Amino acid sequence: MQAPAPAPALKPEPEPEPPPPPGLWYGGQTLGVDLGAVVLLIVGGALAASSSNTSAGDALLAIGSATYVLGPPIVHLTHGRPGVAAGDLGLRLGAPVAGVLAGGFFGLLLGAGGGSDDAAGIAVIVGGIAGTAFAVAIDAAVFAREPKPAPVAMAHPPPFALSIAPTLLMVRGDREQGLTPVPGVVGTF
């Protein structure tokens, strides 16, 4: 009778690698630029609405709009992320337009139901503001995150590179003395 063959040794399964840590968030920088743009737009709108200083108001509206569209993509460029900057620029241009179109659609529905033209105009404004807020939120929450470099995994730790060993050399002197011992130390670093 034969003895049963030994079971093969089970290899332990390697532990799964933990997910990479999230990247560094710099959304505070884009939100700061957006806050500056909003302040410029509010002050510019108030000045443009007043009859006393419309040219200054128009200038602040133009600067605030340019800050909203170009400021955060420039922040992404300073973080070395040109692709994200281009995507952010497209989002900042497209989301408010989509919001205005959606607001216009709902405004038409309100107008068709016997609503006032004021309600349709308000729907367009609300849609534009919602599209703008959407772009700001997506930028700060999703786009403004630097990827962390992947840690370098070492297959084997480096060998200990320091070694010191004593030596004893036998040096031949002149014919009368014979061999002379010379102690020393050698090492590698």
C-alpha cells in the first residue's frame, strides 16, 4: 500500500496594494480666483447699473468675466497641468452657455403656460448662474487635484556598502632584512 502523496505547499497570497493616496488639493487657489471674479462682477454690475459711472462698471464686468474664464486655467498651468487647464477652459465657457440654454427652455415653457416675460428672463439668468456655479464646483472638487507621484518600490534593499578588513602584507626589503610585515586596513564604501 502506498502512502498518499504530500499536499503541495500553499503559497500565501500576496496582500493587495493599497490604493494610491489622493493627490494634493489646490482647489482653494481656484476658488480664490473665482471669488475675486465674483466680486469684480458684482461691483462692476452695480456701477454699470448706476448712471454715474457706467464705463468703470463695464470695465470691471469685462475684467471679472476674463478672470472667471482665464484665472483658474492659469492656476492649473502653474501646477504643470496643461490638459486640465484646457478642459477647465472648455467647462468654464460651455457650462454657463448650457445653463442659459436650459433656462431659456424652461422660460419658454413658463411663457407658453401664460407666464410673464419676466419669469422667462429670470429663468435664463438663473440657468446662467447655475451653469457658472457648476463649472466652479467641478473645477474645485475634481480638476484641482495634483496627482501624487507613485512611490518607487525596491525589489531588494540595497546591500550594505561599507566593509572594512584588516590586512597584513609581507613586503620584501633588501637582501639582508628578508620579508617585513606591513599591517593595514582596506575597505569599500
